[in-house]
Amino acid sequence: MKTTLIDGFTPAKFDKEIAGNLLLESATEDEVRAQKFLIGVRNEDGDIYRLIGATKHNSFTNAVEELEDLELTDELADMDGTTHEGCDAIFRQE
């Protein structure tokens, strides 16, 4: 899976946990957006500051499970098949 921090947005305080729990390869924003599945992560201000891209559904599912294990909430969990802001899942801290 590939990831990037979006310029101009402050990483969330819990960002180190994401980097520590998921096997992520740093890439450009364009490379991440080119992946089949896209996960956004919001900071405390509500801005999507990190994108995670996965090429396979299995990788996407694993990433979602890891983020849920960090007690993050997927805003799109109840909207199966719906994308928002270009993402298949958007995680934030409650």
C-alpha cells in the first residue's frame, strides 16, 4: 500500500500510530490517487491530511481493520459502495 501526506494540512496527533501499524510505502499524491482503493484520514481540524492507496480489495480491507483497531471511525462504513471526497473510506478519531 502507498501513502502520502497532503501538503498544507497538519498530521493528526495519532499519525505515528498509523505509520507504525500499517506497512505503508511513501509515494507522491498522484501515485496514491492512482490506486484502486483510497482511504483518507482526517486530522483534529477535520481535514483529510493523509491518503492511503491500495491496489487490491484484500489490502484495503486489512488497512480498514488496522485503522479500526486504532479506534478510528470510518465515516463511510454505513454507506456501502459510496465514495466521498474521492475516498472509499475516511477515518477520524471520535
